[in-house]
Amino acid sequence: VFYNAWLSNNMRKADVDSIFSWGFNSIRLPMHYNLFTLPIEQEPVAGQNTWLDKGFALTDSLLKWCKKDHVYLILDLHAAPGGQGTDYAIGDGDITKSSLWESAANRAKTIALWKKLAERYASESWIGGYDLLNETNWGFTEQKGDLHGTAEKQNVPLKQLLTDITNAIRTVDKKHLIFIEGNGWANNYNGMFPLWDNNMAISFHKYWNFNDQNSIKNFINLREKNNVPLWMGESGENSNVWIKDAITLFESNQIGWAFWPFKKIGLNNPFEITMNPGYAKIIDFWQGKGEKPSADDAFKALMQLTEQVKAENTIWHKDYMDAMFRQQRTNNTIPYKQSLVDAKAVIYAADYDFGRNGFAYYDKDTADFHVSTNKRGRGNAGGVYRNDGVDIIPCTDDVTNGYCVTSILTDEWLKYTINVKAKGNYDLSIRTTSDNADGKISILLNDKSVGDSFSLPNTGSIAKWQTVSLQNVALVKGVNTIVIKAVNGGFNFNYLELIKGKRK
């Protein structure tokens, strides 16, 4: 009951309409084989294929919505029969059963599934192509020493299977583009050339490394040497800074791209699914941190999750989309929320401007580069509200939008663009908390310093908030910008408040 509701609600017409409205022109559909055919262990007759309506019906519905919005649908076999790697969560593999690479029957079923799909969609012009096998990670030559196939030199079984799938597809569909992914999570292409079809593309994946030319040079070399197009078929799960820089890198090298995932519990994606308290209890139980929920409570929590996955019930992260699109074109910042300052206004710290690091804000820990550095980073270490480099946590103050900025380091800063109804002198108050007596800030108004830097109070506890004020700050009518900079870090920041003519 849960799984059927999840499948029905996770991707609907509203989701496709959203994707189209943001500016995307394609969707990469991660398919699980068991929605289309039975596992080999469950086939009534060994070696035969039982076809299931569920997967085909779901794909047909998605294609219908894509066609209406002129969005290409790329079919991606994300979980193949038996599982295609030792990173078992990716391909939904079962360590107790034969993998794709250990079973000729699983490989035969994979080939048959692709032929069935190609036969069904051969004439569909809004099918953008066939991504044959997602993220193989298997050491063919040395399984124990090369668990995920990153050092594999030949990749003979992988190339053979992809060739066999291609040949099967071409018996019923000679038109559609075929994407191939290498071993080692789609990055190891040793032994894969020369290619065996004249309508193919390389789909590499990119996660958690530097966004410099060196990070993609191997793929650029493959493109030039083999005259084959590149597609960065999967990336994401990082900060807005990383995402913006990655897309800039791809597009400057004429490489198309797709990001992952579309939805999840967490903020580094377009739609965030809210964690309901009942589901949190289930997670705690699974992790050995809490008591076992009753069957009724667990069922209610899971079914509530299937409602929360609907597009209209998710949290849309406009900052994520801003990094993908607007920030590709400009350094300009825009207000996170429209703030009209009349006689009095509160601007919350976490509502700093949309824009690039160094323009809307400055933060020193902006992304996760652990593949390059062997050290985990994060960007927003608090993991809530926004996906930039700025660290945000739930706020404990009485007056709050629910969030405050934390872990503020020396020289980091935040910019706020406001609209002032009438020019005049205003008192500017800063609400902070700190157990660090050395906290100090400076303020820039319309790119000019406002007085000297001043110290923030040591409140004795990060749970105790206090206000410091700067009097007679002159604001002009219309657009003003305010930058709050940490001369010495070590404090939390809740909001700034502007009051007109409070003192003479």
C-alpha cells in the first residue's frame, strides 16, 4: 500500500509542469527493473520473461506529461536484474543472490527488457534516449582488490553487455540515442572503445570533487579522440556554490547536464520532503536510537510521507534553482524576500540576498569536495532553510522566522537588499548571541562604511540573545543595501531591525 502510493504521488503532472517552468528540457527517469518484469528467481518458467504492467503504465503517464510540456524523457535503467554493482543501494542489489555480472539469466533479462522498452517507445519523438545501465561499480578482473571497478583496465563484461543491449534495441529502434556509462560509478571507460554504434553518447557522473578543467579533462579527451558527444548524466547532492560552478564548467565545455535528485528529505535539491515526526521515530528505531513504533503508528507515518512527497506539499528551494539558472548569467544579487522599510522593519539574518558567494554573502566553507580533498565539507553546516555556504540552524529567540545564522567566521559577511519607503535617519539594531567576548562586526550601507566596527555582547550562552544598536543611520528612498561583516567571528545572528526616527 505504501509503495503504490509512493509511486503514484512521487512524480505527477504537477512535477513535470514545475520542471518545465523552471527551464529544464529533459527528465532522466531512474527505472527499477522489478516494476517491468519479475526477478529471475520468481519466474514461473526459468529463462522466460513475465512482463508487468506497472512500470510501463507509470512510464507512459510520465511520457504523456513530458510531451505536453515539450520535455524530453530519458530512460535510465537504474536498478538492473541482480544489481550492477557492489555499492548495493544504487542498483538495489541483494548480496545473497547472483548479481547481474554473476548470472547469465540476469543479463538475458536485462537485454530483453531493453528490447521491450525500445519496441514500445521507438516512434516516440519525446523519448530523448536510452541510458542503458546506471553506475556499474564492479571489479571484473580483481573483485576483492577493486571492489567498485575504479581501477579496472579492460571492462570486457560491461562492454559486451552494453553491446548486446544495443544490438537488441537496434532490431526494433534505429533512431534513438543510446547513452553508455563506464564502470566505477560511470567514470571508468577503459576498454570501452571503439564504440559499436554511430548514435551514442558518453554519460559520465560527477560528485564531490573540484569544479575545475582538470576534473573533466579525461572525458574531454575521450570526446575529442572518439568523436562522441558527452552528457554529464548525474550530479548533485552538494551546495548551491558547487552546483553553480559545476554547471558553469559543463556549459563552458558544451556539455549537457542532469542533476540528482529531484526530491528527497533534505535541502540540496529542488523539492524537499518534510520529515514527519512519526517517520523520524521509525528512522530512530532502525538506527537503534529509539523504541519500536506500533504497527498502526508506523503505517500512519509512512502514509503521511506519501502525501508529503506530492509537489504541492514539498518545500521548493528557490535558492537551488537560482544557482542553476540566474547565477549562471550574472553576479547581481536580488532580495531573498521583499523587505519594505516604513517606520519599522525586521530583516532576518537567514534572509540574505540570492546570489553567488562573494556577491550575496561570503563564506569560507562553501561545499563538499571530499573526493578531491579526502575531507568532508558541507556548505550550510546546519543543513536547514537554504543550501548556500552560510551556516543556518533553528533559532531559539522569541522573535524569529525559525532560523538564525551560526558558525560565523572572521571576514564572513551577509548582504541584504531592502526597499525604503522614505529617506531619513534610522536606528539599526543587531540581534546576536555569543559566549565569545571578541565578537565584532562592521556595517556597510550602500557600499560605504557606517562608523567604526563595534563589539558584540558576550551573552554568556548561545541560548541568550541581546541587541546592540547603531543610531542615526541614513537611508535613501528606494533600494538600499546593507552588509553585515564579521570583523571577529564566533557569534550567532538572528535579525537586524530598522526603526525610523526613534531618537533625536
